[in-house]
Amino acid sequence: MNREDLAKAIVAACKWIEEPQVVIFGSQSLLGSYDADVLPEEATRSAEVDMTPGSAFTDQTFGGRTLKEKVSILDVWVGEDSDFHAMHGIYVEGIHKETVILPRGWDNRLVRFDVPDESGENTYGRVALCLDPVDACISKLLAGREKDHEYVGALIRSGIITAEVMLERIDKCGIEWSDGYLEHSELALSRAQSWLRAQLPPR
């Protein structure tokens, strides 16, 4: 995936949910901060954009539908196996914020990604707020899957991000746990920190 692909997903999603703004989570949120050509292959190989409507974080309402309905709309009209997926080779996964674990204050570090029209002006009014790269990588490590370690490891090797910075973010901010993850929070955090310490350069 590249920034052009991401822009297509943003425009299509905003159209279907009748909102001007979405929030991007997951691996492809890094495209809000970096062009694909400076990222390692492991960071752009996913065809999935994890996304939630911007109204999930505001008091505004658009189109008269609930957040749950809008997440379902994303899955149906721009999700996996949709016509959008068949046409562009990428798709949107509609998610609820409660399914993502992030460092506290993540919403104050979001990176704005504007989608301009062909004239180069932002007349579409489509905007994505993407995770800060450090927050995105910490979220991946807390999930702790093999593919998450591959993703973060590739970013460390390429110099895009460092284990030291991620450890500092965790120590400084702590983690915002959702209720459903509290039972396993200590184990998940301990594993993520141990993995990061193993990536530190020898002294």
C-alpha cells in the first residue's frame, strides 16, 4: 500500500459514512507520516486499513446513523471482498477504538493526512487522523503476534523508529487499557518491554 491507496480508502470511506474525517489505526497509519518508498516492505505489505469514523471522538453527528452502523457500513461497502476491494486491491476494516490498546495521550499525537483533489487543493474536505508512528508500533507490540514483531522489527532495522524511543514512551505515558484487556495487561506489557529491550544496541 502507498499514500495514493490510502487516499482512495479515505475518500471512499468518508463518502459512505457521510463524514469529513476518519481515524486510522494499525500498520498503515504510518503512511500518514511517511511515503511508502522510505518504509520497509514489511510496513506496507498489508492491504487492510483499520479505520473508525471521526465522529467516534466528537459530539458531532453525521447522516443520522449510529457509530455501530457506520462501522458496519465501512465493512460492507469498502471492506474485504467489497467492490472497492476488487477494484483497488485494498480494503477498510471498520473498528471500534476499544479494540485498540495505545499509550495514554495518543489522541493528542495524531498525524493529520489531508486528501487533496486533482488541483492540489483540499476541496474534498477529506481528512484522516493517523496514529503517531511510535504509538502505532507500541500498539502492535502489545498485540504481540509474530507479524507484529516482524513489522516493528523491520522499522527498527530501517532506522524509522528505535526501541529506546518506544520504551521511553511507555515509561512516560503508560498504557490506556480497555476493560476487555485488563486481565492480561501486565503480561502483555511485560512481553512488549522485554522484546524492546532485546532490540537495544549493545552497550
